[in-house]
Amino acid sequence: GEGEGEGEGEGEGEGEGEGEGEGEGEGEGQPVQYDFGDAPAPYKTLLADDGPRHAIDHVTFLGQCVSAEADGQPSTNADTDTCDDGVVINFSSVGVNDILDFSFYLSVAAHINVWVDYNGDGDFEDPHEWVINGNGFNYPGGVWWNSAGNVPPDAPIGNNTTGLMRVRVSTEPVYSANGLAAGFGEVEDYLIHFKQTT
């Protein structure tokens, strides 16, 4: 179920709409709450930039919790969201042909999609940067999953640079690292370091 997405079909998400958080509640008249990312600029994080966001059902998330925000929370180390607790990076730095080894935990069965900004240019639109396309598979929840695929030899990897891993879990398929996702879920951002190359 770990297809190597090439970043094709980077749609803008389904059900675009400004003013999230003011929608109709799910059955009880409560305002819909949203989870946003916390990646630093120039990554798309804020609502104004169509940053990633998921409606929250408090059932579908990574790790042990999901937090609601009114907008994205950009931070230098992508560490503002205390509920970003569902991914463990199992390496200190990574390079071409190395193992991109990380683990993730889903609360319930859902789709998982992962992007890595290999060249550190602030987007996920370069070849091989959609590293897990989990839209065709519901990963069972309640267990830690390990992903340990090789970094492709032609990945546009940076030289002693910092990039970002963006992980999105959702009840519905997600086709972009940015924008509003259909269904319910969570987004988590993590900085990663790329090795010095010769």
C-alpha cells in the first residue's frame, strides 16, 4: 500500500471554502473545527495561502490527539502543535539511496499520505516528493506502521539542507499537500535534515 506517488494530480482539495470554522456542525449544530499545519515559511501553512487543513471529528487523527486552530501556526521548527505526536522519524539525516525510515500511528482506519520536500525549496511539487500515496488503502488504526523505503537515486535531494515532511491522515482520499481535505483528519509537519553530499 506504499505507492510511490510522483506528485501528479496535485488537486486543490475538495469543497474549497473560505471561513472554515463557521460551517454547519456535524449533526449537533456546533461549528466545525479544523486542524492546520505549523510548517515555517515559505511552506503553505496559513489559510490565506491555502495551507493544509482538515475538519476534526475527534476520532480520526495521528497519534493520541488532534488540536483545533483558527489558522495555520507557522513556526521555525514546525513544532507549535503539541498534538503533532503521530509520527516518529527514525533517522537524524538522510541522503540519496538511504532508507527514509519513519513510523506513524493512526487512531482509526484511514488514508495516509506523506510528502517530503527533498530539495528544501518550500513545496512538494518536485519528482518523488509524494512518498506515500495511501489513497487506495485504509491503513488499520491502533498500531504503529513503519515505512522504510529507499530515497530514489534521482530524488532532487538537498545538500546539507533542511526540508519538511508533511503527513496527512483523512477519512477521504487526499491528492495535495495543501488545501482543504475532504472528510475528517489531521495534518502534521516535521522538519528533516539532508546529508552533506560530495
